Amino acid sequence: MNNKCNQCDKKMNSMQGVHTEIDGKNVFLCGPCWNKFVSEKDGLDFETIELSPVTLRDCIGKSHEFHFFTHIVSTGLAINAYEIIEGERTGYEFSVLGAHDCSQSNLILDLYEKVKKGLAIKYLENNDLGRGIKDMRVVARIGRDDGYDGELYPSFLSMVSGLRGQSLGR
């Protein structure tokens, strides 16, 4: 909890807010304050439904705690569910996007179903070569990992937790 919303003084980590510039000042806004700012600026009738973290089990019974971030984007309303492991945003991530005037409640239900569907699939298995991708199916957002022995490797974010480019296919 190293950030504080410049509007409401709520303390949170950087994953729960937006860094932006307003009237020439760099500010950090929590999700609800960001949404209020954007909705007032754009003339939208909007109030954020704040979601508490939830813990769900995957197909092998392992628990995963998800946190949520709801924010207005230029194309509509986005809700992200992301897993926190040892204080870091890593592991599973899911998101949904709806129109600006969509039902937040329905979008939340869509996200919940997407998370359940993603957790129901086993993506990794042990084989003759060690740990590998089951059925050669990868569902992930590819990012970068620049903290791995000082070298740059692809990092597969979302469904394949902790798998680095150099170990993919082994």
C-alpha cells in the first residue's frame, strides 16, 4: 500500500489506480475517483461498483485470490480480475470490456464466468521433458521479464503462471 489517491486519500497499491495528468499536475486516482472524473468530464451517468477480493479454486483444487479493478476507458467500461501472489500481480489475469452504458452487474457476472472457465482448464503438465504445456494450448498475454538473471525473456502472463520464454517447450 504505497500509493494514496490524490482525490479521496484512500491508500492502495499502484494496481488499483490510475496515474494521469490533470490540469498540468501528475496525480494518482483510485478506480472510483478516476471513473468519477472521466464520467463527469464526458457527461456519463456512472457510479463504480467496488468489488472485494474473492478466492476461487482451480481444476486441481488450488486456491487463487483475485482482486478487481473497474475503470472507464475510451472504448467503454473495463473490469480486470488479477491474481496476487506474494504481494505481486502475477498469475492469472482476466478482463472484460463493455459499452459505456452497459450493466456493470452483467459485466461482473461475465467476468466471473470467464474466470471460472479459465480456472477449469489445466494448462501445464509434467512429461518426459519436465514441466510443459498440456495439449500445446497456451492462453496468455505475453509480456517481458527483465528481472531474470539480468537478461530479457518473454514472460507469459495470465494463464501460464511463472513460465518464462527460455523454459517454454521444455
